[in-house]
Amino acid sequence: MIFKQATRNFSQNKVTTAAIIFTVALCCVMLFLSFIYSQIIQEEFRQNIPVEAENAVIRIEYTPQSRTRIITISPHLDPYMDDIEFTVGALDIYGVTKIRKNTFYINLIGLSFENLNKINNLEYIEEEKEKRPAKDDIIISQKTAEELGLSLGNSILIRVGQKEKRFYVAKIAHDHPCFERAGVHVIYGVESFVSDYFPGGGYGNFYNKIYIKPKDHISPQALMDKLSRISAYKGYDIRLETDVRSYDQTARDIALPLTIASVGCVVMVLILIFLIVNSRIKKQMELISKLKSVGADNGYIFKVFALEGLFYIVLGVLLGVAANLYLFYKILPLYMNINLGNDFYIKSLILSSLSNAVVIFLLFIYPIWKSKNVSVRKTYVSSKNTLWKGNKLLLIFGTLAVGASVPLVVLQRLNPVRGLIAFILLFIGTVIIIPYVVQGVFYLLERFSKKSVSFIAFRNLRQEKAITNNLRILFSAIIVCSILISAASLTSSLLFQVISDVDCDIIIENVKGETAYQKNKVLETDGVYDVYCYYYEKSTMSIGKQQMDVNIIGISPDDFDFMQNTGDLMSREELIKVLNKKDGMLLDFMYHKVYGIEIGDKLSVEMNGILQDIEVKAFYNSYQYGGRTLVIHSELMNDLFNLPLYDTIVLKTHNNVDETVMVLRAELGDQNVIVINKNALFGVYVDILEDTLTFAYLFSFFIMAVCLFGVFTNIVNSREERKMAYYQLYSLGMDKWRIMGIELIENLFVAVFCGIFALLTHFIFSLSISNILAVSRIYIPTPMSFLYSLYLSLFFGAGYVLFALSGYFSVKSKKAILILKYN
Amino acid sequence: MPLIVAKGLVKEFNNKKVKNRVIKGINLSIEQGEFIAITGESGSGKSTLLYLLSGLDKPTSGGVFYMGKNLALFNDREMAELRRNEISFIYQFYNLIPNLTIYENIILPKRIEKRLSLEDKRYLKELLDFAKIGHIADLRPNEVSGGEQQRAAFIRSVFTRPKIIFADEPTGNLDSASGERLIDLIKDINSTYKTAIVMVTHSKENAKAAQRELVLKDGVIYDEKRQ
């Protein structure tokens, strides 16, 4: 009988049943997406990390602060050979070639072919097996062969600086990440031939890069520590070959706003499910009382409703899982490069589905559990009553929650936990108190109302359960959608930031700038403008036991325009004045908001193996490099850390960018200097970012659709209750225009109040999200846009009023009195 | 031993600081197999007294004793058991469960108890014939007339062989012919199975079917007539 009753309850109202199942399924999808979103973005970035040596673990690489331009493996690494499985040296230089009047940039890497196969698992399409190895052999990728029109045995003339040499294609390999380098074609040549370009070269064994694989039992970090003590390698960058940390951080930064928004939406949908279940249980009270009157105990009633709830959850979760699988295998791969074999996704799917099922089941059984103390008689009374009754304790709780949320977020320092607590308190508190405020306002208005239409509308506004529910749902929808749209917009700014960290046409890297010599050379080039020089290094700094990641920018005041500054803390002129004093650093305001660093604090900064205490002199606000930057006068940096004044020059040009690159390469004439068209460098990024952004918008519109669906489902549900009121008003002789007037006033005020509450709470929500974002060490002062909140309030308000009013048309043609009698 | 004894029964409803005393100290005893009608004007407290006697509501003071046990001391599970096996209700608006058939509605209390025997099924057939509703057993409540629904509700209340049936205006929603038929049924059950009946009614005709009529006025028993 329990099963029979549960199934019949389940199938009684098909619209509501479908709505609940659909909502549960959507909750599953959103939870799954919020679990995997960050991982998808990270994977997208990881797949595009240039890997030069997939089998190596450590790389030693030339930098502008290197003491020498070329190094050798022996004898420096000889003492460590017990810890090392293999070492591979390479000469990595840049050149150009002209084929059929087209210029192509070449990254020529010299190493023995045996070593190339050791560090990378290459597969060859074509190779001349009969041919004896020659020193002018090169290996190219399939892509380079196609783009340069080369095949086996063809020759190619490569110019590096002032020297030219002819090479012959000996092997064509399948495309591999070791051939991927932005803006250039990577060609592997024999080391002794390539080393001819260096003074004292020509015999090989001279390198500017060494790839190392430690033995299995040796910790890479421990070996790197040992290698960093080798004086011959001083200034060389010693790092992990596939160091994905910085990419992961960028990916996490980009994924964070939408992840937070989607979790917020999951909470919103859960509240929605709770409200639907709760309103249904109120309707079911009559059934509960009937069951109780024939002797059903609480256990029996609980089982009937819990089983019914289980049907919804099982079907909803199954539908959700099916949708997730479809989304994962069919939709997402259209936009992102997802590793479908990654266990993480399956685990996320299982975990999100299970946690969803458990939470929703609890939401289902809570109202049933609450009904256990309802007496049969009280149940009868309440089941006939559509009036909302406030609860003083709840009002006090709601008011306290709203009140407590304010001091939690107005503090100077950001704290994600405080932000989260404030967000939850403010959201729940406002949802609780909205009907009380509305009740209070309309209690007063009702007294001054002289017309029956406004009197009935005001009375309904302050006491109808359906209106209370609609107020709460509409407000939640406006807030969640406002967060979501702001999050999508924020994602777009963060993505844009990744590209625009450096605003230029051409980047010149690896400059050993001890004086302004190179800068002047660049400035002399025709058509060049906005030339900035800076030194960039990713490092750490600390104060007390607190250690922080930081992007250090060494810059002269003349070049300070390179730094983006939102200018809301200190003007650019004031910042330059402080920088000119050369007695401290300028620090991104994030470090103040998140870590509590104050002006006057001394931070220990590590660069070039030297630790120095530098005083914070001023704060600025910039999103460059993820908002984690420190600016120091280049001369002060040179004094303190013995580093060149700059290692990078960026510039813009009025002329053709590629032609300017050619001219600059000839002017600078150093094999280690990299001159790259910025669009070519970021081309690979742009693709990822565009995909990510498309997905972000798709995701946000999807979640907004859920919110809209939630609001309208609730209106449909409440319409059933409203119908009876229409009939009664008809029977009392009211004409259709008056009834429409009542409806219009009621719904208009619901929309207006929700909008007012959304706008009033906007600033606190925004501040709490600002705090939550600090979890990823990002400081965004106004993550939520007031304009979006305003537009959404108007959009949802208008939509709500129109949709709610349309309910009138569905009943107006019926013979109201007859229906009333029948009911 | 009397089936139900009410001692000093008082019921107050508090509404916005105004106390409304609906039942003002009623003492009453109901014997096994007795048929009592409670009459009185609207607002005299008839239905409230019925709710108190049946344990649906709790008195403000005083007590209701079922077979010597104070109903106030019964927990929810014991009250549910009592409603399932010893006492039954009939309401003015039938209160059949809409998504169950007439047959399923009638056997519901036994199903909850998980003991529907062959003997019960034979007894049910007898009752359905007795009430002349056998032909509608497989229909849902909204597919049959009000009189048939009320007879079905009555059969449901009788089917568990309760010691007492509380009826709240059982004919209030029926036409006179259906009402008379129901009263005849109630009388037959009372005499055949010695089931006590407590019936709230406005109708003087219906009240005549009872052995004892309690007339309520302003929350007290104003008059008591034995027929």
C-alpha cells in the first residue's frame, strides 16, 4: 500500500512531477560542472604548455643574468652523475630563412639526434635510412614541412645573426610538443654544426640548455638544490621541465568566478527544491490528516512520502547523470580539449550525483519529518488555510543574520571564510525577512487604502503564502543571476588580462640590459613607439612566517607607463615619485587586502639567490600578472640583487610587425635574444581563451535558464492557489478588469520589492564575493556590477509580472461560479 | 467499565490575547454499544467536544479516559494504534483519499496494520453488500456520488470493528434520502455489532435515532434526553 500510494502521489500532478525531476537533474548537472570546471580549464592550459623534453625532469636554461652565454656539461655535472640517469645538452638559437620570398622565423636547436630521441619519444614519417648521418642534417616536423614546402633531402638556408648555413632535411617527424614554439618553426640540427655560430664553437659540447633526468630514487628538488650551487651555472634558470604551477594558477584564477557562481546556483536550486517540496507538503497536509484519522502513524506517513521523494531523486539523478554524460562526451569536447580518460571526471560525476541525491533526499524528508508533530485537527485547519503566518524567532534570526553579515565584510582585510559566512548569512537572512518587511509596509498601506481593489491586493501581499514564496524565489533568482553575469564578465576580464599583461606588438626577451644601449637601438628603429624595458621574474617574498608568490617587475620610472594602474589608490605621478626615491617597493593592493601587508612593512624578497629586505612604500591596484606584482626601481634591483636593469623590451610599431621583427633581430644580433611578434606568441593562448570564454558564457546562460525555470515553475504552482481566489472574486461580482488590477498591483509590488532588496543588498553581496575571491589571492574590489543587478531586477520583475498576469487569461473564460461550486 | 469518561473537560482557544472558552467543564460517560447524539446551535461546542472525546484534540484542562486510561498520556504511536483498531471517524466531507479506489480506501487501516486476512475480506464483502456499494469498489472517490462516498467512508470506519465511531455531521453534505440511508446503516451497525456511536448533528430527526441526546449550549450540556 505504501508503494501504491507513493506511486500515485508521484504521478498525480504531472507538471509538478516533471518540474521536480527536471530541477533535480539540473542540480546534478550544475554540481558536476562546478566540480569539473576548474579542472577543464587547467587541462586546457596544460595541454598547451610547451614541452621541450618530455622524458627529462629538470632544465638548466640561459637567462640574461647568466654569467656566460654558453656552458658545458663536463666537468660541472660529473660529481653528480651518480644521481643522474641522463643529461642532454642543447644549443637553442634563433634565426630566419627565406623560402620563395617569404620569411620564416626559425628556432634552431643543436643536439645529437640520439639525444633528441632520448628526451622525446618521436615518431618519424619519413627518413633516409640508407643515408649516412651528416653534420648538416636537420629534423623537422610534419607541420613545418608542409608550411615551408620541404621534403626529405631538400635544403634550407638559415641565417643566424650575420652568418648563413645550408641544412638538409634528413627526417620528418610526426607533430610533437617539442616542435611547438610560438611564432617560430623549431628545427633540430646537429650540435657541432649549430655551435659554429658561437665564438669558440664549432666542435659541439657547448650549450645554453641542459635537460636532466635524475635517477628514480633521487628527488628532483634535492638535485636542483645541488645544481644551483654550481658556480659555472650561476644566473642560469634551473627548474622543472614541466612546471605547470603558474599555468594552473592562471587556470584557477579564470575558473574561480564561475565556479563560485555555479556553487551559488546549486544552493539556489536546492532552496528552490526545498520550497517546492515544502509547498507540496503543505498541500499534502490534508492527505496526512486523512491518513492519520484512519490510524496511520508517523512512520507510515514518512515512508509514503520518503518513497515518493526517492522516485523523484532516482529519476532526477538518472536524468542528470545522462545529461552529464552527454554534456561531457558530446558537448564539452566541441569547445575544450578534454582528456576523456581522466578518472577525475568519472569520480566527480559519481561524487556530485551521490552528494546531490543525499542532499535532495534530506530536503525531501525534512518537511515530512516536520509534519510529524502536526495533530490531525491542526492539520485540517492549516490545510484549508493559504495564509502565511510569520514567526517572531525566525524574523529575529533573519534580522540578526543580515546585520551580522555587514561587519564581516567591511573590514579592511579580505578573508574568504568571512566572505562565505557573510554571503550565506546575508542570503538566508534576506530571504527570511523579505515577507516580514513586505507585511509591515502593506499593513500600513492597507489602512490608508480606500478602494477595494488596492485593499484586497495589499491584504494578499501581506498574508498570502504563495506571494511569500514568490518574493523569496524572485529575490534569489535576481541575486544569483546577477552574480552569474558578473562572474562571466569577470572571467572575460581575467582572460583578457592574460593576453594584455603586456600591451605591445613585439616582445624582445633574454636581453642582457646592463645599460640603455639596447633600448636606444630599438628606439632608433623606424616606426617604433611605446618602448618599455623591464626586468621580470617570478619569485617569492616573505614577512615573518608568511610566504607569498610574487611577480617582480624591475622598471625605471621612464618605463612605468608599462604598468597598468586602476588609479583608485594613488595617481601614476605619485607612484613614479615614490619609485624615484629608490628606497623601497610599490606593491599590489591585493597583498594588503589578503595578507594584511601595510606601508612601512619590510618584506624579504628573493632574487638571483640573494635575499633582501625591502620596505613597502606605496600600493597600486592592477590585475596584471593575476594582480600579484611588486614593482621596484631597476637601479635599486641592480644594486640589491646584482641583476641587469632589464631583460625584456616591449614595443609597438606603426610599420609591419613581422618586418620590424626582422630589422630588430639584425640590429640586436645576439643568438640568445628572442624577438617575437606578440600575436604569434599569444596566438596559442587566444585560441584557448576564446574556447574558455565561449564555454563560460554557455555555462552562465545555462545556469540562468535554470533560475528562470525555477521562478516560473513556482509561479505555475502558485497559480493553482490563485485560481480559487479568482473564482471567489467573480462570485462576489467583481469584473475582470478589477481582478486584473488586483493581480497587477500584487505582482508589480512583488517585483518592485525584490528589485529594491536586490539593489540594497548588492553592495554587501559584492563585498562578500570580493572576500571569497581572496581564496585564490585575487583582489577584485567590485566583483558584482550594480548595473547588471539593476537590469536583472527590471528584467526578472517585468518577466514575473507578465507571466503572473498571464495566469488570469487561462481562467477568465471559464464559468467561474460553476467552477467554484464544483470545487 | 464505561468506554469513555470525560472529567471536567475545558477547552480554550487563545486568539490575539482573547481567550475563548468553548467547552466549559463537561463531565460525561459513554458506555459500550451506546448511541449518543450531540446537538446544539452553531458555535455551541459540539464539534470541539467530539474532537476532545476522540483524542483528535487535547483539552485545556480536565481529561478524557478511554477504558480507564487518560488519552493525554498516549503517545503518537499509541494514538495511531487506537485510531486504527478501537475508534473510527466519519466526517461531513467524507475524507476519502482521492488517489485510492473505494476498495483501497476501506482496507487502508488494515493495510497499515499489515493484517488483511481472508476473514477480513469476507467481512468486507458482507459490509459492501450491506451498504450497497459493492459495484463502486473499484472506482475512485471523484467517480461516485456524495452519498456513496459517505457510505464508503462509513464502511471504512466499521471495517476495523472499532469499539466506537465518532461521526461529525455525517449527513450534512447529503440529500435527505442518502442521509436517511446512512442513519439506518449506523443504527444497524450499532445494534448488530454493539459498536458505540457518538454523532454530532444538527438534525433533530437524526438525533432521534440515538439512545441518548446531549444538547449543548455555550459549552455546557444544557439538556440530556434519553429515547
